[in-house]
Amino acid sequence: MTTASAATPVLSPAPALSPATIAASTDLRPLFDQVGLHHAAAVLPAWLDRAAREDLAYAEVLQGLLEEETAARATAAGQRRLREAGFPFAASIEQFDFRFRPELKRQLVLRYLDPTFVEQARSLALVGAPGLGKTMLAICIATKHVELGATARFITAQSLANQMGRALTTVGRQRVLRPLLLCDVLVVDELGYLPTQSSFGPALYELIAGRYERRPTILTSNKSLTEWATVLQDASLAAALVDRILHHGDVFYLKGPSYRLKGRTPDGEVTST
């Protein structure tokens, strides 16, 4: 007699689980934070809700989280570079009133916002009386390059002179100069506004020579280039400095009334509009 064997049961496949269903059983945010994906951890609940509503695939959820994390990191890095730059105020080229400075051709200035300004390690000197927008324009240009990913530093000539005057050792001097030498874009503001010690000239030359053909530098001054010998108290040093600026750079002379007196007569009276 033949005995019939027991039939092997057929197992049904387990139902597929959506990303939202799996995540609902555990809180993944601590794991995201542990591996440094802090922004992704913050937006994870919103993405899980969206996954449930729209029946998103795993890859779509993961891509969305990583794109948001990348964008948040880029924003944070840009904000950090702006803080490190030390600009005295925020300014963008859109805020600069070229109608008030007709001697500055907008299209010409916009060339200095191009990445080639950094790539070619060019220099720019903005010369003119106080209140003409030199500092604002320098900050506008440097800020644009920070937004493009460059590092920047802003320092006034007087601050540089004071810091170098307090640096009594070689190590101290290098501590002051090193971040100014290594940043992608340097702004030296207000050259010639206040008298400086005789040690300032060699320090500024060391800075400009160290950046020459390596990284771009923007200088603002109320003194023409021919007067820099008096500012630096050394004609030979000034000639060498100007030579390096002009070799791969340009000089813009700003003219006209002060921005600060816009809408006023020279004696301070408010004009009607």
C-alpha cells in the first residue's frame, strides 16, 4: 500500500513595507544625529509623512533627505565664512547705487565678481575721498566670492598697524599675518586715513608680496598711488608695493559727492526731492 506524503505548505510572501511603515516602528532621528546628519534628522518626520501620502520609494526618501542635508551644510558653511571674514556690515552688489557713481561702469565692476578674479589672483585698488562707497564696494565684491565658496578677511590699515605693533616676536607677527596671507580674498581698508608707525610699511609689503600672484587683494585708500610713499614712509617700499598691485590688477578712482551727504547741500541742509 502506498502512503500519501504530507503536502508541503506554500508560504505567501510577506507584504512589502513602505519607508513610513518601517520608520514608524522606531525613531531613526538619534541615528541620523549620531552620524552627523543633523538637518536630515530634523526633517525626517516631514519626509516620512510625505512618503506615506505619496507612496514614495526608499530611494526617493533617501535622496530627498540627503539633498536637504547637503543644502543645509552649504548654507551653514557660507554663514561661517561670512562671520570669519569680519566684514563691518553686510552689503551686496545689488545694493550699490551705480547711478550715484557714474564714473564706475557697472559691467566693468561686475567682472570682479567673477570666479576668475580669485583664480587669476588679481588685485584691485579703490581710491577716492571719504564717503564715495569704496568700503561698500570692496565688501560687495568680497561677499560675492564668499557666496561662491571662497574665504575672505577684512581688516583696516589701522587695525593691521596696531596688531603688528603689538606683535613683538616673529611668532607674533606670523600669527597676525598668516590668516591674512592664506584667505582667498583679502580686503585692506582705509589705507592712509590715519598715520601709522614706520613698522607698518614693511608689514603691509610683506602681506602684499606674500599674496602676489597667489591670491587676490582689494585695497581702499583716500590717497592716490603717488602719495603712498608718504603713507608708508618709504618711497622704495611704496614703489614695490604699487608695482605688484598694478601688475595683475586695476585702480579705480572714485569721484563726486559723498554718499553720506546724499540729499543734502554741502553745508548740511536737506534738499527737497
